[in-house]
Amino acid sequence: MVRILDVENGLGRIMGDRILYLKILRRFLHDHGTTPCQIRAEFDAGNYASARLKAHTLKGAAGMIGARHVHGLSATLESALRAQAPDLAQQMLQLELAQDQLLGAVSSMLGTPEANHTAAQDVAPDPAAPAIQLLLARLASHLREGDGAAIDILENSASLLAASLGVNVYQEVAAAAHEFDFDGALAALLRRR
């Protein structure tokens, strides 16, 4: 059986810093969730160099988190794209399937809204509850000030915020904040409230 995510390998690359590793995993989800589809789109458009660059980038990111299988498949695909090998479609499919498994493993490990969306929908907290209103007010305040502490709130209270705001709104707010677009994140948050 192929090991999807070797956490110890990933931690070893960053001297055992678990907090940093979790941040890197979140970043991987955000930045590389659709990379195999992007590779396929570039390939279909005849943009081999761009497809190869995306495979190379995914290879590095997967290696950093200890996702050896996706790393290996990305490296193989990168070489195959360079050579314009005849079995590219099959190699892309293998990478897409492996990436889906990896994203599931990372989401489960992080307890992200993607992994918990069913539970969040089943047991949604009352958005009017004082604790949630306070959390949302703190988040809005940090976003308004352009303060990076907003990202910490989004990460530390991901499940609660996703359940309160809805997964799609939470993801929109979090994505904008992670790009340091605090105004965009605040606008998305206020539209929901």
C-alpha cells in the first residue's frame, strides 16, 4: 500500500516544528488543491512548458510536506512532459487520483471545513450566540486593521467559523486573508453577517 502522507518525513524537513508543519499543510491545500487539473488544462491547450512548470512546483510542495507518492508522480510527469511522452494522459490521471487521496488525508489531519462540512451542517452553532458574535467581532476588527492576527483566528477557529458562516463563506474569507487581502476578507465576512 502506498503511504499518502509521511508526517514524520515532513516534520523532519522543518526540524520537528509541528505548528509550522500545520501551516504548510494549510498552504498546500490552498495553493495546490487544483494543480493537477491546471496541469491537464495547460496540456490540453498545448502549453507543455506551463504544464511542466506546474508539475515541477507541485513536486516541490509535495516533497516538502512528505507526500512522497505525489512527489514521485509529479517528477515522472514533469519528465514525461519534457519528452512529450505518449502516455501523458494516463500519468496525469494517476497524479489526479493520488492528489485527491492526499487532499483528503491532509484535510482530515487538519480537521478543515472540507473534512468536517457534514458535521458542521448537522450541528451548526447559533450564529447569534454571544461567544460567536464576539469571535466574529474580533475577526472583523483584525481584518479592518489589516492585522495578521485575523489569519490566526481563521486557522484556530476554522471549524466553528465554518459552521457559523457556512463553509463557502468561511473559505472565501480565509482565502482572501491568506492572500493578505484583508479588505476583501472583511467584505466577504460582512456580506454574510
